[in-house]
Amino acid sequence: MAPSATTNQVRIGPTPNPDWKFGQGSNHLDAASPSSSNPDAKAQSHTVIDPQAEDRSSGLNYKLLISAIAPRPIAFISTLSADGTTANLAPFSYFNVFTHDPPTFAVGFAHPPSGPRDSFVNVRDSNECVINIISEHYIEAANSTSIDAPYGTSEWGVSGLTADYSCETVKAPRVKEAIFSIEAKVESIKEIYSKANPGRVSTWLVIFEGTRFWARNDALSEKKDEVYPEILKPIGRMGGVIYSKTTDLLQIPRPQFEADLGGAEGYAKLSNRSK
């Protein structure tokens, strides 16, 4: 039985404008903002930005993109070195799921001036990892693993999280405290070359196939087809050091062409209105 929508202080409410009608366009929500003087969003002016402009550094693009493409899911990746001696744990916010057949995920591993991060080296050499989803109940511990510790320092020890070596298809441990985790195998690695520094790899885009899912029992539906958001409480990444919580949710069903729009006749009415 699914938990109540109010369980653990999660609120599932309507859209900002429940009275929105087909063809209406913007709900004009921005008119309520003190910094917005025009209720029509399409009337606002924009600035065009060339990411490769001579006077624009790639650092500016980074800051702009992580603040605009938000919130982003976070892959909390646990890895094991190829020789099995070193376990690593680190968060990555260039991450998402792209298809379910087979379960396919992509993670972007940046290439800093100091060299590849331990997580990428382990993934490249072992061809596997575990992707853990960060929840509110261990956000501080997860964030602590991004510390600039010297090589050889264990992020597991810094965080106090539990390495669980019970995975079935990978040798890397999963985070015991995670409500949802994915055992993953490397499908391919693509090198992305820098335009600011030609010839240098700026990022490795790694495509993973999910081979096992681990879902905590109290968060999993009876049919095993849903993880309850009011228990998962996933954390998203915003810009800078800002993160987002997911305790205020919107419920908006997908509309049906015939039942909701009125089929071809309803669509024709909208077309006539716009002429």
C-alpha cells in the first residue's frame, strides 16, 4: 500500500494554475515575482551567448549551465579498483537515465588539471560501479565525500557511510544507507575534447547498463514498479553549492487527445482561435 501523500512532510499538490486551458500558453506565474514587471513571459528580452566566444572562458559556461540545467539528479558512485584493494565514493551531477530497455545511464567524468579522478580510473579499469541515489537522510555524509582529500584517503571513512559488498553482478560495494542503488556495467566510454584547450580530453562520457536494482522494502511498491518519492526524498543539484529538496511535488496527468482536447474538432478550434 502506497504511503499517504502527506507522509514525512511531503506535499503533492496541483499545478500553479489548475484552471489552465489548451492553447493558453504561459500561466503568467512570473508576474508574481517582484523582479518581473511584465506578466507575459514571451515579451521579456533575452541575451544570446556564444559558448566559444574568444573572451568567454569555459568556467563561465560551467557556472551558467549548472545553474540553468537544474535540478539535476546526482549519481553517488561507489567503485572498487581493478585489483580490489581500494574502494572509492564520490558524487557526480552530470548524470541521468536515458532508457529502460536495457536500463541505460550516462555519467560525465570531468578531467581536472591534476588528472583523472579515482572514480573514473576505477570505472575505466574495472568496467563497473554502483550508482546510489542520494536522499535527505544522508545528504551531509554524501557531500562530505567531495572533500579535497589527498590520494589514498578513504571517502567511506570521511562520510561514515556503510560499504555493503552484497552486490550480485559487480564487485564494488553499494551504499547501505541508500534507498535505491543500481549495479552497473560500462557499455562504452566516449572522450569529449576541449575547445578551450584543443587536443585535451575535458570529459569522459561513460554509458552504463544497469544490471541489478536495490530498492529498500518500505519505499518499494507491491508490484515493484515504483519507488515512493515521500520515502526516497531524492536530492537534486542546483548551481554552486545549492541543492534542492523534493518535498513539494506537482501532480499533473498526461492529457489525452480525444478525451481532454476534444480530438480533431477541439484542435481545429484552437487553430481557428490563433488565426
